Amino acid sequence: MGEARREQILQAAKWLFGYYGFEKTTVDDIAARASISKGSVYLEFQNKEAILLAVVQQFTERELERINGLVKLANPPYLQVLRELLFGHVMSYWSIASGQLHSPQVIASANPSIMTEILNFQSAIFLQIAFLLQKAAENSEISKRKNSNEYLYLAELVCYLLAALFPPYDRLKARDPDSFTEASLKRYADSMIDITLAGLK
């Protein structure tokens, strides 16, 4: 019962945080949407902040599982695998950020626990990208670096160069906010990832 109830709460909270925003959503709202009592919510989570953290952790765990699986099965050319990883990562964020009106703001939350979770998540992704870059170098797809730390630096740089592809999409929306869609993001992602990977060669 606990796991099913927890998942009910997370699904309800995800929708409400996205639609109304974190600040305007109450535990009462979450309980009502999940069709359970407020007390049942508190049996699973200490407070609303703990629910938000669990929502973010659920996403990061699933996304890391996807990325780790992709890297584990990687075969040359490794830059193509890296391209698939990056494009999939961009679109995974879109799938939750586009769900409701306030989702980008929720994802970009300044909550310290959320920021710690995101930073740990990013560090794990940097390591997987660095691994693929090292494999690409060994396969003569890019120039070899002197030590493994340089691949980690390149991995971080790749992510920083692609930062505009992630929520809240302010820079991508600047030209015409009303016309920014999933198709727009895919076009930007295709071009920006190609340019970034070309710069590694």
C-alpha cells in the first residue's frame, strides 16, 4: 500500500506543481488530487518540500538509468552515442517541463535540497559524457587528451554550452515566446549539439 500511495502522491504533486506552481500548491490540494486523506500524505512525506524533492529524485533516477544503460551498451562511433545521450537528455527535461504551465520554474527551483540533487545528478552525467569522450578519443574520433581530467573538463564544457536547451528556456523563447514548441526545441537541439560535437573533433 505504501508504494502505491507514495506514487499517487507524487503523480498528483507533479501535476499540481506544474499547473499552479510550488508556492500555490498545498498539501490539502495534493491529498485531494490523489484522492487520499491529508494524514495519508503525511504518512509518506514530512512536508511539501519533501514531496518536491521526491518528484525531482524520481526524474533524476529514471534519467540516470536511461543514460547509464545507453553508455553501458555503447559501441563506436562514440560521438554518435554521445549525440543520442545529449538529445535524449534535452527531450527528457522537455517532457516534464512542458507538462504544465509552471514546470520550468519548479525544475529551476532554488530550494537547497533540490539544487543538491540536481548538482549530484549533473556530476553523474558529466562522468558518463567524459567516459564517452575518452572512448571517442581512443577510437580516433577526437584528439586524445593528456589525462582523464581533461575529458571531465570537456564533458562539463559540453553541458555548459548546451545550457540554453534546458528549462526555463528563457534564451530560446526570447525571439518569439509564442512560437516556442517541442519542434522548435528539437531544431535548436539538433543544431547546437552538432555544432558542439563538431568543435570537439
